[in-house]
Amino acid sequence: MFQHGGNVYSAAEAAGCHVDEIIDLSSNVSPFTPDALLKGLNIRSIISRLPEPYSRTLTNAVAQFHDLPAENFLSGSGTTEFIHRICEIYAGKRAVIVQPTYVDYMKHAQLAGMTVTDCIMSEKKKFAFDDNELIQCLPDADVCFICNPNNPTGVLVGKDELRFIADMFKKTMFVVDESYIDFCVDRNPTLIGCTLSNIIVLRSFSKAYGIPGLRAGYAFSQNKHLLGELKSSMSPWNINTLAQEVCLKAVKLDISAYMRQLLQIKANTLGRLTQNENLRVIPGETNYILIKLKKSDASSFSEYMLNHRILVRNCSNFVGLSDKYIRIAVKEQVHMDTFCRLAEVYFRIFS
């Protein structure tokens, strides 16, 4: 139920190869990790020090980047840590989750004994955000989880629309996960800076910078009480020294050129995938593509791809999706071309 993509270790074991031989299209991480992130770092010296308590230097750098007070930010070891802690704070309360989406919202809500209501966006409408559907689910909700842009559909909701709904339901805490918002390079959809106290925004360094192994992210909110509760529940050393030094460099980098390169590769890939009559493509606004298999199931298709050392995301464990869906992340053009070619061969053989 709560499996993720990106498990290249199990994939390599199943394929009988080294992890570096797996083409991982299952995790939504940019393949372009800027060389500048590691340039000039004395790694031996960095990892010999204890982490800075609560990563105060990184928090200040993030606040400076957004030109907002540092007291409205908190650093953490990725967005999942914040999701876990928020659910603990609201243990036993009622949560609304806009589905289909990242499975850890459900996982940590259930672990915290929360009563969960799934607000499922319609497959018939290509999973477009339906504010009327959400509004019907929100009365008496203590927390609402919204991934924006959404994983796995890539749907992006306008910040004014989300702000309007949050303003309607002031007793509900809206957790807006913006892990993939860096890929929206020509728009400004972030809710960071929003003055409503019932919104907390989560951000990740993993996706756009291509550093998921370092586990780092941050949260923004005007609700200082909630930030205080989160901080008190966290380890003071939750971000390791190497992660902090790399993220301090990341905050200063302009990665828009990398993002545009990815989006161009995505456009090229979509041009080829849409010609395959056996697929229905939901393109979205991000660095990944949701695909419905018309004449196969996700398990069989994923197994075929893994036989060729390509790992895709089987989406059958997403609430609101069936075993007909897979998701692929956009990687280097050569890998996308290989996937498209193998998909064409697959349906010639098995359809």
C-alpha cells in the first residue's frame, strides 16, 4: 500500500545487475545535479563535525532567498519528516487528502490514528482539481493535505484558488506540499509568503536539485505556534552537515536552465508517446508523466521494462488510480527514447 518509487536496490537484485545499471524512471528527481553543489567542499572536514542544531544557518539562508522573516521557516530532513510530525500533532483528528496523491499522507495519518476522508479528483476530467468537490469534504476537517503540483498527476492549482479555499475554512490547517514547484519555471504558483495562518507550505531540495540521498527540505508558515510544535518534536540534528552545506549552495543557484532543459526533453517524449495508440497520457506541469495503459496492466508492463533494466512507477497503490496506470520521470533524452522504443515494442508483442 505504501511503497514508493526509486527502490533501485530491489530492482537491481531482480534484474541481476548493479544499481548503477538501472535506469530509474520511477523517482521524480532531476537527473541534472549541478556540479557547483559539491565544488569546493571539504567533505572529510564537513562530515567530521556534528550538525548545527536545527540548521539555523540554512533556515536563515532560505528566509533570505524568499525575502521573508526567518521565524516563519523551519528546516527538516525532507518533506516526509514534516508530514510525519504534522500528523503526530493532529493525532486522532480528521484529515482530508486530495487524491490520487503521495501515499505518505495516508500512511502517517493512519499511524497517528487520524480519521481520513479521501477527496478523489475525477479520472474522467484528467484529475483536474475540483474545488467544489474539496469544499464538500472540508467541514469539520482539522487538516487537509494538498500536493501542488500533484504527484502523480502533475496537476497544478493556482495559489489564489488555494488561498480562497483556506480562507473559507479557517479552522482547517492546509498542508500544501510544493516539492515539485521548482519545475514550474515560467509561473509563480508558490504559497510561500501567504499571510493566512492556517497554511503550511512544504518544500524539498531533493527533486529539482537531484539530491534525494541528502534528505533536506523546509517549511513555511505564518503559524508560529505550529512551527514551534514541529521544532520541539524534531531532533536538533535532523539535517546532517553535508546536506546543510550542499543546500546552502543550492539556495544560491539559478537552476531554471536545467528545468527548461528537462521540460524540453519532456515535450519531445510526449510527442512520441502520444503517437502510441495503446497509451493515454496525462502530461501535467512537472518533470513526470502519468500514463494509462489501454491494453496491459501496470504489473506486466513494469516487469517487462525491468527486464530491460528500466524501473517505472507502478501506480496501482495510489488511491483513485487502477492497475492500468504507471508514472515515468523525465530523465536524459537517451533514456526517454529507450523507454518510448521499448513501449512500442511491448505493445507490438503483447497487444
